[in-house]
Amino acid sequence: MVFPIELIFSNVAKSIEIIDKLISKNCRCIILDTPLVVNTRYRYQEYNSLIKYVIGPGSIVCRDDCEIVTNIELAEKCWVSGAYISAESKCITYMPSSSYLDFLKKRITNIEEVYSLDVYLDSIQRSKENGVAVLHTGLEVQESRIRGRLSSRNPLHPAGVIGKFEVEIELKRHYNLLGPYKRLVHYILTIDENPLISEVIGLGKGLILHYDPIYESSILLLVAYLSTLYECGEYQK
């Protein structure tokens, strides 16, 4: 079964609800990080014709024995690249002042909290840990209000896909890293060249969210959720 990224972004509330069900029922779904050109069919169409379709990064592909169904399904076996998403994925988190942690705890059971950005970055760089951090006011960050157009630095990462749609947004609170921390991150999604979502890569890998997903627009919550599941998921190719 295929949940195309275009449909996922078309209805944020419904998509979050569907993703919740997919991981709670352990459907062994994969978030793609490479475009997939494949024959598909529509489950309920009158004629069983095949359609050549490009399934973009950020789309979700699931086994057909899951209780959650979609109209689009793969018509042939194929190799895919991405990460399995699961409610049991281990995820290191640093988000001391964000309600996004409560959002994740309702959905992911294996969350390990750390209480400083230093410890988070060290866990990602020196051990095979994956995770997500939400920046907030502090000595290592600069807070501002910002408005601009989203742009992708890594369109293959689920966090960067939204940048291809050229969405313009306003952030009530944007957090930019300062000093040596800034040199550690690789930008995935930017807003007028300022980082919105970035990544730290060591023995593990970890997201840095330069905004609070709960505090900002709902589409940015969906982007954060998809990205967290991918980053903390089990990579598969």
C-alpha cells in the first residue's frame, strides 16, 4: 500500500491520525528517502490497469496485510530505500521546554530524555544513537521572529520534502545555533537561508528542530513527526 507524500501533506490532521494507526498496529511501513518509479494500481477501480507512478521521498509504503488501507498499491515487487517506522523505535530526545515531547511520548514507547544539548550531541556523535532535539532560548542559541519561503537543502530527507513545494510561512520563534555548535549541523530545510531543520551526523544521526513543532503551524508539526520517525527508524535498503 502506498501513501504518497502529496496526499500526506494535503490533510495534516488526517495524515497524523493515519500515521499513528500505522505505527500502533505495527504495519512495518517504510518512509522512502529515494524516488521510486514503479507500476501501481488503484484498489477500487473498475478496470485493473497499471499506472507508472513516481513515489516521492517522504511517502509511506506498507505491507498489504495492515488494517489501514489506501487506494493506491504497488503492482509489483521492488527494492525500496528508507526507514522502517515503529512505535518501539529508540529515540534520544532533548526538548526541555517543548510540548512536542509529550506528543512523541503518546506515540513512541522507547524515548530516552537527555537534559543538555551537549549530552545530546555527544550521544549522537560518539555512539550509535539516533534522536531529535528542539532548540529553545539559551546561551547557545539566538531567538528571533522570521518569515520567508521554505527551501530544501536535502530533498531526499523527509524533513526536506516540504521545501520543494515553495511554501511561505512565518515563525513566531526561530532558534539559530551560535558558536561551535553551528559548525556541527548540516541543513536539511531552510527558511530564507536560515536553518529550520538540520542534522548532526556521527556514529548515529540526530535532528535539530530550530522551531517548536507544537507552537508553530500544523504543517510543521507533520514535517517534524515524519522526520522524527524516519530519523529514529530502522534504516532499510
